[in-house]
Amino acid sequence: MLKILMILLLTGCGSFPATQGPFLDPEIREYYYEFIDEANARGHIIEPIPGIISVDRNLPVDAEGICDAVGLTNALDDALMYKITVRPYDAFAGYEFQDDVHKMVVIHELGHCLLGISHTEESCQIMNPATDYFGPECMPYDWDKLYTDMLGERK
Ligand SMILES: [Zn+2]
């Protein structure tokens, strides 16, 4: 993976200076910007760091999304880059609230990668690692409440 990132760095015409945001797969671009807006509105300062957010069908069976930190120590705080991979939109085609479920996975991984937020056991929360938030008891999602539970009140 590091090799791929290095190739991108070397061939990307300076695509990843520290002041720029990540490469964003078009399928999830809008979720990224919404997350940044919501985090900022709640007092979190998110410095843009280089990274990649991509869509990939070939995740392990037990993962809908993954946040990888890529850096010297492989710890989020010291990450030089991050890589978020999520399943593609159509992988959630069986769900009644397909848009929300797909978005939930992206926002969950952004929480890990951009803010270092850990998992919670609370049900119907973005950072719950189980898939209980895909169930009808959590639907339809109240996104303002979900963001408040995850990121705090709006300032
Ligand atoms: Zn997680």
C-alpha cells in the first residue's frame, strides 16, 4: 500500500501538499465535505492532511469500511497520510435506507481517521462498530442528533 501511495506522490504533480485535502472518490465526496462542516460547526479544527478516500468491493467480509493510517509509526496522531476505504454504494442495495447506510459507513471511518474517535457501545450511534445502526430501530436517521452525539453540540 505504501508503494502505491509513493507512486501517487511521485507522479501526482504535487497532488498531496500538506495544505490540500485528500483525493476523494466522487461517490463519497459530498460526505467528506459535510463531515468537515459539521465538525467545524462543533468546534473541531480539522487540519487537512494528505490522504485517499476510495471505494473498494474487496474489503474483508467483516468490515464495511476501513481507516488506515500510513506513517512512520502507523499511529493516527503521527499519520503522514490516511486511507479510507468503504464498500461501494451498490453493496448496500438490500437496505431500505441505502443512502443513509452507505453514508454512515463513510462518516464512521472519517471519525476514526480525521478525529481519532474510538468506538462506542451505545446503540444507534455512528461510532458503534456493530451494524446495529443498519437496523430499523435506528431508522430513519436523525443526522443532526447523530452528529451531536459524535462531535458535540453546535457552537
Ligand atoms: Zn470503526
